[in-house]
Amino acid sequence: MILSPSLLSSDFGRLAEELQALEQAGLKWVHWDVMDGMFVPNITLGAPIIKRLRKESNLFFDVHLMVQQPERYVDDFVDAGADMVVIHAESTNHIERTIAEIKRKGAKAGVALNPHTPLSVLDYVLDELDMVLIMSVNPGFGGQKFIPFSMRKVAELSAMIKERGLSTLIQVDGGVDPDNTAELVRNGADVLVSGSAFFGFPPYAERLKTFEEIASKA
């Protein structure tokens, strides 16, 4: 299990220090929630901030684009230092083209699905993906409760990936906490995004240990 803390719940006034603290605590990934106020009803941060903070961190930058027409911004975010760029299936008419462009630029590519979006939209692109992000809340705000049917969706996606003999990672974002970590891992989740349930419980090294110990017993 990889834990990717969502900076949406961090102290935005101390992002450089937060990244350093995560690294010192033993984290390997960090999750960037990029929102444009159109695809979701909130605005967060853009490529210039990620580019500046890339210099401050060796963490794997997991960049989640909750934006309309993400193909317009692929170059900007990869050039800024994104290691993984995840786009929403609902946000573009050109999923395959955008995935190909992300990979051409040298980053890993993922597709995110909103809670209501069926797995069938991945039928023709799953083999091209490094990761699929299952949204277990409706995107746009932190601190929401986990939507129960997301667990079945994770299990069904895991079965689909195994049936095809792929190594595609499954990420889950939204309401993830120690209480549902074991069940998520048992159902096939590889990467867990946690915001308020992580940053709200310092010290970070101890919180990471809590998640990892629970996951190891799944």
C-alpha cells in the first residue's frame, strides 16, 4: 500500500515545509489536487506552484487534474515536475489522445472516475494506463464521507485488471481513513489518498505507521 497524502488538507501557507515534513516522515508520494472552479466548484493551485515546490522535494508528485479539457495543461504540469498526471474521464472528449500525450512527455498517466461513472469507460484505454483513480466522494472539497458503493467498484476494477494480466495501480481518493483502509486494500487498492484523516493527526511518521500497520493486516 502506498499512502499519498492530499495537500488539499495541508497548511497552504507552509507548503515547502509540509513537503519536507512528509519526506522526513518516510512518505514516498504526495497528492496534488488541481481544481479549476469549472469541472469542480473550487479553485486550488496551478502548475507554477508545483514547479516552484518541485525544487523543494524528492517525493513522487501525483497530480490529479480536476479541470475541464485537461489536454490544454498536460505540457505545463509535466514540465512543472509532475511524475504522474491523472485526468478525469468526464472532463475530456479525447481520453486516449490525452493519455498518449502525457506518456509522450515522459510522465505516468492515470484516469480518474467520479462516483457515478461506470468502469466500462475504461474498456479501450485500460491497457494504456499506469493508474486508475476511483473517486470515493464527489470531487471538489476535502473532508467528505466515503461513499460505500465505491468499495464494490474497487473490487470490480481489481478483477478487470487481473483478468487482463495488467499491473495498473488502483488509487482511491475521498474519505479514506484507518477505518476503511484494510477493506480497501483487501479489495485491491494499491494507492490511498488521505487528506484530513492524515494531516489532521500529526506527527506524520506515526500517522503513516498507523495506515501501514492496518494495511499489512488486510
